[in-house]
Amino acid sequence: MVGLCVWVVLVILANEATGNVIIYPHASGPPASNKFKVYVSQGGRKHDSFTYITTSDKRSHETSSAHPGRSMSFTSFSFTGGAVTVEVHTQRDFHNCIVRPKSYTYHCRRTGTKVAQFTVSNTKKWMSVEFDYDYGSSDGGPDITDRLLVFADPPETHKPNKNDNSVLYYDVGIHNLHGPKQLDSHIKEVYLAPGAYVQGGFKTTGNQPVKIYGRGILSTATYTWHDPRFQWAMIDIDKGHSHVVEGIIMVDPVKYFYRGLSDHNTVRDVKMVGSWAYNSDGIGIGHDGLVEDCFISANDDALKVYTDNMVARRVVIWQMQNGAVFQNGWWSGRDMKKVRISDIDVIHTDWCTFKGSNCHISDNDAVFDLAGNTKHFAMSDIVFTNIRVEGSCPRIVYWKMANGASGTASNVHIINLSVDSQPGHDSLHNEIAGNSGARVTNWQFNNFKIGGKCISSAAQADFHIDAHTTSNIRFNCGGAIIG
């Protein structure tokens, strides 16, 4: 009870200090960012929001896929009532700054030497704040060297009883799990309180639903890349059903961030950061899965679109050097229908980073992608709506069936896809193809725009479409057509 009382006092003091802004406590141990300081104010009262940092250096010694000298700073808070002002103090001065996703329409402005401000009007906003000294120029490096993420959470609505033996309760402080914690049949809830910093992961072993939630942090930064104790992911919940993961921040995975191929699972308000090495996939979810209001920084496939009745909405994605934004491949068969994906902001596609002007990327790298050796297809009724891709995107679609595949991929609708720009006169092309035993048919791109111009033909967007193995691939400008 003493720990619970301490936590309650901390939260009460935070609320008293900040009015409607909730500033989280933090554990002693994890370092504060040496790149940025972040303050949050509402009603004229300004308070320090502790800013964590994860760096690429450890991973760069473990695998050549991770580049040294990179950092990602991140902070989170919640609020109610009116808008809040976020103030960022940088280590270098700048002229201009950007808040992404651009769809939020949050304007970043320089308000003093090494100081930026912007206003956040709603919660469930996951923001990258970027400065002109580090836009990926020759001065800042080929990529953004030091990233800053700001997460505006909704306030918590429920906290469990820490004395309930069906609850694993992690309070403020560092908790080393020494690998993935096995969640046996008596565990129903895992709670990471604000200020909890849990080193390890979780794996279900029973058939009961489990909820993993809170405002704390789950990290595998201290573990070796591809640590064999983690079979698939930091959170591995293939066993059981109807699991919920909500609200936490996940940092520096050794493999996937999340794999939950059991049915009826939900991932909500989860932030995934520090994907320095390849195989840092985002989310693979089972039948009737729901992903909503999440941030995914992935260095492999961000969203594995594999299963019936999958819904993903309001997700912000930073696609790093490897992997697809939406992946349909890799498994031997792809049987799925009734998939709905909407309101996705892809703020970066970094496949060509470090590769110079003549970029060659793998079959695994595109916004819409089919990679691997998938042999059987029964795909239909797949709808993507309001997909926004910022910056220059090296390749939008790479969807070519493997030799010897059978079946069909049909009735795929991509509606209101916007891409800021696509490189011209390079070796990369958008491609769609089936093969002699498998067909791609009835795909529609409705209101697909590149640089604000609506695409009405394959040639306008540098598409190579195999006429022998595909049919009825259409580009329409105007009203959306489904059917």
C-alpha cells in the first residue's frame, strides 16, 4: 500500500502543479536527453516534461544494419481542457522547424535563440518535431541525426488494484525482467504506471485475455539484438485471445515490437520508438484485430496486413531504412478478406538513406508491398482510405507475386492516397504483377495524388503493370468507387 500511496501523491501533486496538464514522474536511472528539453504549459503555467533518449550506438556494434551516432528523444504527457503550448529547447539554433504529421496543421515557430513553440489542441497526437539544421542535409547528415518525438496522451481512466494477485503492477522505477515475462493463466492485467521503466517483455502462455496498459515504458535496449529468449517480439501474445495493449511506450526492440496473432486483439495509443536495427517490425495482429491511434517507428514492416477483418486507423508511421509500410507477403499463403485501413500518416520513408543518389532497395521496401515467397492467394475486399505519405517516397507500390504462386488478389481499393513527391528518372518503379497461375484483378486507385496532381493513368505515376497477369487495374479521379 505504501507504493500505491506514493504514486497517488505524485499524481495529485502533478495535477496540482499543472492544472489540467498531467506531467508524468520518471524513474531514476534512464538518462535525460542531452539533445532537447521540452516544457508544456496551459494557462500560462510552464512545467518540465522529462525527455528520454535512445541511441543507435549499442545496436551498431551488434549489426551492420544499425548506423551509429543517431538518437531519438521522446517525451509524453496528458491533458484535459484547453490547448497546451509545447516549448522545445535545442542544442543548436535554427531558422525553421516542422511538426509532423502535417495533417495535424500544428505550426512550429522559432520564439527565441534555440527555442521553438507549437500549440497542441487535442490528445492522441503523436508528433515529430524537426529542425532545419537536421533535415537530412549535408550539414545534418543523410538522415535526421537527432530525432524528437512528442506524445500527447489522453488521461488515464483506470488503474488496477496493485494488491490483486491477477495483476502485475509496475510502479515508478526501473524493473529488470531478465527477459520476457511469462504471463501464466492467472494473470489478467499488466500495468505500467507513469514513471515505470520495465526492461524486458511479455509473452502469454494461457488462454485468458490479458490487458497490458498504462503510461510507463517497456524497453529492450539493454538486451542483445536477436536475443533468443525473445521468440518473436517484445510483446508476444499469440497465445490466448482478446488481448489489449494500450497506452505504453515501447523502446528499442530486439526483434518485433508486437506480435499477437491470436484473434480479437487490440493495440491502442501505443508508441513504438528506437527501431535502430533491421527486423524491428511494428505490429503483426490476428483475425479481427484492431490497431488505432498508435505511433510506429519501424525498421522492417510497420503493419503486417495478413488477416481477415483487420482494422487499422489513425496511425502515424516513421518507416526507417528497411521494410514495408503495409506488408502482405512472407508467409506461404495469404488468405484474407474484409480489411479496412484508414487515416494513416507516413511521415518518413527512409529506404534510400545512406545509399546515395543511385538508390537500389530490396523487394521488401514500398508503401504497399508483397515480399517473400508467398505461394497461395485468396485476397479480396481490401480497402485503404486516406493514406498520406510525406516527403519524397522512393517507391509507392511493389506488388509482384512469386513464381509458382496460385490464386487471386482481387477487389483492392486505395482511396485518397496522397504522396508529396516521387523521384523521377531513377531505377525504381511502381510495379504490379501476378504470374501464369495467379492473377491480380480489380484494383482501383481513386483520387491518388502525387504532388497534389491526381493520377489518372499508370504511366503518370511510373507504374509497370504486367498486362498478361493482371486485369482491371484502374486509376480514377473524382468520386470514390467501391465494388
